[in-house]
Amino acid sequence: MRTRVLRFAEQEKLELNIHTGVHTGKVAVGIQGGIYDAFGNTVNLASRLESKAPSGRIYVGPSTYHATRDDFEYRATKPLDLKNVKKPIRAYEVLSGHEQVYRRLREREGVHSGLVGRQAELGKLLQALRALADGRGGIAAVLGDAGLGKSRLVAEMLALEEAKGATRLEARSLAIGKDLPFHPFQDLLKRWAEITVEDDETAAGRKLEAAVAARLPAEVGDVFPFVARLMNIRLTGSHAERVAGIAGEALEALIFKSVRDLLLALSRTRPLILVFEDLHWADESSAKLLHALLRLVLEAPILVVLVARADQLQNGRPVLEAARTEFAARLLEVRLDPLTGKQCHQLLENLVQIDHLPQTVRGLICERSGGNPFYLEEVVRSLMEDDSEAFRHVEALEDALRAVPGTIQELIMSRIERLPSSAQDLVQIAAVIGKSFPYRVIDAVTGREPRQLEWDLRRLVRRELIKRQTVQGESEYVFTHALVQETIYEGTAKETRLARAGCW
Ligand SMILES: Nc1ncnc2c1ncn2[C@@H]1O[C@H](COP(=O)(O)OP(=O)(O)OP(=O)(O)O)[C@@H](O)[C@H]1O
Ligand SMILES: [Mg+2]
């Protein structure tokens, strides 16, 4: 409209100009004075903004800004006193359309902090690493509630100099994996044999066989077929004959023995660190296998790291109990408590680099977080999404904080609800697929127009709900945190979930 009006004015040599106000919200519509019209506060505010906008400029209100700030470049105005509006409000001037968006994206930094506290915990894990370097195996259990920093602590441990000499393998259990036999071990073996989503069953089988053969050349015929069974890889020829007729407990025993032999072989060249992430979601078979593997720590330089939410252990419980009773001498338990008030303040300071963030406001945020770093990060993200200016104004921040929902789940859902509907749909589909999803899969599942898909994915990345990574040349997305995926999954109505799942 603006462009056309200005062009028309120029053509006709007219002194004609346009100023625009836009606001978003509920309106009432009806006939008034013989004219079909819209009324209500939203319309009034738009009209006030229009009158404040200098000629040729477009001012939008806060709710329009939130809904469209990914699509346009804006500059905030000073708070404006508007007629019949109680508090001064900030308007946003539209600077441009799409062309500027990407530059701004790159400039913006993620919400992330260096490690705060946890020195004692890290120190304990360091002991385990030193013992491992001396050839002594062990078990480290990292336990704590959701979001307290278990995965972070393990990442910090693996980044230590003392961990560099070891082979590190991760086995991740999934929230949806309780009925998927051996899924964390499949994850571990895939990483080890460098099997990717590109590999079909035959290719995967070949890679696995080659990897086993490299480690256990003499025993490959006895080990590979059973490891392949664990991986659900179909066998042919002599390998198929090797497993023919073996079932039930006998099969299980041979699978266990093969995994055991393989891990022992791996630990012969370098010490081995096996990280079992999110053990609370392990399936029964994996828990049983892991239990059986624990005694390897007495025989070889193998450090088994169990990472779990202690209060949700389920299939993982017997594993932890076995570690406590049978291997007490080799077990090191690290229990994460909430951060102290002081640490919370430190973390907050690292996350929000604003010098004059008032003490009362800091106190309020820390108190809300209950010492949970994930929650603290989420609160900061949520506030930044609301209005990056909020941090500069105590009152605005206090208002915003009051509106911050109480639990992590509510907080995440409220962030989702603020997304445009196409991005909401996308993130729900993604949550049904799992913690991570290759671009190819989400593309196939949604069947969306590529540009729209890219746009929504980018939006989710920017909101730090997911992040992009490249795994063996393939572009893939992962949820920034298991809780985000879980909450979206749980928060999506079952019917919707089924419909989503049905589309692939
Ligand atoms: N001590 C810390 N200092 C700075 N950031 C931290 C600290 N602890 C955790 N964080 C950050 O908080 C977030 C949550 O931590 P993390 O993912 O490790 O939690 P978790 O205990 O593994 O949760 P879950 O049980 O859901 O897997 C991460 O972004 C992490 O980087
Ligand atoms: Mg974790």
C-alpha cells in the first residue's frame, strides 16, 4: 500500500502521503451507523499507532511485532504516550521485508553459559578418568532431576584432557523407546560402525561386519551374526546358518556374549568410556544386557557412565541397584542438586549480559528457577522472545515474569503456542518422529513446499527449540533438549499425534 501510494503520488505530482498503524488482537465486527466495521481495543490501538507514525512510516504494536518479527526487520521506538491508553507503549517501526532477516539471525547469539559450579562433581568424575587411565575400570552414575545438568556434566567430563586418550561411545535411550528392544545398543553400535541413515540394511550389515572383523578377525563368524541380530539386520549365507534354530534364552545369551567380546576387544587398544544417556528410558532387554555388562569393569579398562533421572528410573533401576550392591567398590555416584542461589545469579549473569539488571529482578528469576539451569535458560529465552527490551525495564520484566508459567512444561508449551501455526504443526510432527530427525525424513513426512519448510525449520532453530547438525554429510535436526521434545509430544493431543504418525 505504501509503495503504491507513494508511486501514485509521484506520477500524479500530488502532495499525498501515507502513515500506517498495525495492531493484532481480538476485534468485534458489526454494522454501526450503516457501515460494516471493526471495533474494540485492538482497532483503537492501531488507530493511535497510525496517528503517531510519521508520514511514510509503518508502526506496529507489540503483539504484531511478536507475531511477525521473524519476517520483517523492526526498530523499537521510545515508549509512546497514546490517547486513552494507560501506560506508554513501545511501537516497532517496520524497516524492511525479508531481505534483512538473515543478517539479523546470524548476529543473534544463543542462550548459553560456561559451566557454573559443579566443580566437586566434575572432580569426582576426574578421579574415575584417572583410574581408567591407570587401567582400572569403574562405574559412574550421574543422577538428578530433569534439566539439572547431567548431560552437561558428562559433556564437560568428556572434554577433559584426561578423557582424550579413551575411546568414547554413547548409547542413548529414547522417551519413546521402552518397547524397542536394544535401541540404545543399536545406537551405540551404529555410531561405532559409522552406519548412517543413508545405509540400507545391506550396507549397514556390511559396515558392521567390517567393523567387527577389524577388531576380532578370528571370531567374526561367531560374533557378527549375533550383533547383527541385536541390530535387526537380516543375515544371509553362513551367517544366517550360524543363528538358524537358535532362539529364546539361548539367543539372548549369545547376543550378550558377542557384545561383551566386542567391548572387551575395543578396550584392549585404548581405555573405553561407555555413556548410557537417559537410562530411565531404556527398554528391558537393554537394561538386562547392561546389567550383564557391568562386571566388565572389573576385568578391563572400561568406564560405564550411567546418566539418569533418578526419580524415573524404571527399567534402569535394577542396573543402578546392581551397581550399588555388586560393584559398590567401583561405583562413583554423582548426584546433582539444584544450583545454589549464588550460582543461579552467576548463571543468570552469563546468560543475560546486561549490566544494570536490578537485584530484585535477578532475585525473582532465580527464585522461579528453583536452581534448575534448564529452567533458568528457558525463562531467559522466553523473556527474550517476548521482548528483548524487557530486561531493561524492571516493571516490564516483573510483568513478564509474572506471566511466565510455573513449570518447565508449561513454559515450553507457552513458547510453542507463540509460534505461527505452520511452525507449530511442524514441531509437533518432529516431536512424534523423535529427539532427532533428518531433513530428508521431515521433508518426506510433511510433504511441504521446500521454502515453507526451510522457513519454519529456521524459525524453530532461531527459537532454540531445535538445532541443525550434519551427521556424516546428512543434514539433521535435533531438539535442543529432551524435555522440549517430550513436552511437545506429551502436550500434543493423542488424536493429533496419531494423525501425525499416520502421515508417514
Ligand atoms: N552448571 C551449569 N552451568 C551452566 N549451564 C548449565 C549447567 N548445568 C546445566 N546447564 C545448561 O542447562 C541445560 C540443561 O542441562 P542438561 O541438558 O545437562 O540437563 P539434564 O540433567 O541432562 O536434563 P535431562 O534429564 O532432561 O536430560 C543445558 O543447556 C546446559 O548446558
Ligand atoms: Mg540429559
